[in-house]
Amino acid sequence: VQLVESGGGLVQPGGSLRLSCAASGFTFSSYAMRWYRQAPGKERELVASISNRGGSTNYADSTKGRFTISRDNTKNTVYLQMNSLKPKDTAVYYCNVLVLSHDYWGQGNQVTVSS
């Protein structure tokens, strides 16, 4: 299983970014996918999740209405569209999949929201 993330960076408050996570090594369309984040000095937290076919999504209260998780099963990729970004969204973002009771993580992608 391999998860490769891209799309992070520095953005001003109120701006937008889209993260991508390209997956390989498992049957992507059979598994729910998740995005987590970890800010300095804080525990890793679940940001959003999406069911295997994309019909069901869930979000942390802090991101509802601003973030959108989606997936393209033809490209084995999951996305996180982040709008109206705030400084408190600054963190390393990870995509995640649970396959056969084992958690797999991407390498992490830094998102910094600052003026």
C-alpha cells in the first residue's frame, strides 16, 4: 500500500488549497479513505472521511462547510478541497486508509495559513 500526497503549501487566511492523495497497492474502490491533520504540539485529528464509492462523507465540526472530501475511483485518488482557510488550519495533513486492520499513512503534507 502506498499513499502519496501533494498540494500543500503556504496560503493567506481566507484562501484555498486542494490536497491530493494518489493510492496504489490495494483495491482503492473497496475502501473508505480519510484525511487527518496534526498541528504542532497537538494530537492527530480526523478531518474528513469518505466511503468507498463516495456516497457518504463525514467532517470534523471545525471543517464543516469549508472543507470538501471527494474521490475519483478511476484515478485511485482522494482529494481534500479546503476553502476559507484559517490560521488554526495550519498543520501537517495525512491521508489514511485502513486495510485488513492495518492503518496506512501518506508522507504528510504541510499546510500553513498565514499572512
